[in-house]
Amino acid sequence: MNNPGDIINRDAIRPGDIICRRGTALISKAIMLATGGAWSHDALIIRNPKTGALAIGDAIGGATDECQITPLVEWERGCREDGHRIIVLRPAYATEEQGQRAANFWVSHIAGQRYDKVAIWRLGLKAIFGDWFSGKVGMMSRFFCTEGCRDAWDAAGLNPWWPKVNATPRTTQNRYEEGRFREVTDALTEDGKRYSIRI
């Protein structure tokens, strides 16, 4: 159920949806410049196991430096105060049950893991010098944003990022443009549509 002023439509999103953000911080701009993408971050809609509320499975660096459960209101605050833009995608032909399985996997296997800073720098080098590294670019025990989403959906029996090993937000955008993801067009409220990413 939505409250006045909500940006994200709680009645339209569901566990397993991919929520993508175009940030305004320097690292966000660097990621978009390096990848040529329209956004800088991917995360997964989940349910907070403590409250049952919809939330975001979020692999982020910075002071937190871990895969954490972020309340939806935090992303909404980023839109209002920092100028962030968002889009919500859903794997084409995915069932609600698959989305729930992906979300459950994220909560049970990825939440609390460390953020993979090594991968971010190596992905930056890969963007400059080419796709010369076919294996995992980061540490096996850590996750970066798109990687956590991909692993969760892979565990649910669907991997829209395939065959890309080192998926980035740009990979998500590419798969959206190929039709492997569909936009959840009512994922933002009427008030929230001003914060949408338009491609």
C-alpha cells in the first residue's frame, strides 16, 4: 500500500524485480562513463525478513561496504535530495514464484556479504582496455551490484544476463534493449514518474 509522497509504487513491484539507479556521485558517473550505460547501479526487490516489508537487496560500497537490505524510503530520499533516477525491470516471462525464489536466495546467500571493490576497479580497466578477462573479475566471496542480482536469478532457474560472466548495469540495459527484461511501467507512482530513467 502506498502513502502520499511515495515514489515507488508498492502495489506494482514484486520480489525479484530489478531496480536500477542513475546516481549522481562521482563513482556513479565514472561507472556510466566507463560502461556507456544509462544507469550506474542494479539491485533486487526483496522482502525484509524481519518486517515482511518490500525492500531492496543492495550491494553497495562506501562506508557500508556490504550487501545490505535497504528500505525503499532510502532510495526515494536519494531521488528527492540527490537527484537520483530509477527504473524497475522484470525478467521477461518470469513467474512470480521465480521472482520470490530469486529474492529468497539474495536474502539467504548474499545479504551480509562484503561488497566487491576489487571487481569495480577491474571492470573499469576492462571498459578501457577491452573484455580480456573471461572469468570472474572480483573475489569469489564478495559481490558487486549486478552480480548479486544475476546469481539470485540464476538460482531461481533463469539468467537473463547469460552468457556474460561479469555483468554490469550496462549488461542489464543491453538485455533490456534485447527484450530479456521488461520495464514495470507502473513501478513509479504518478508523483514518482518525474524520477524515472528514460531510455
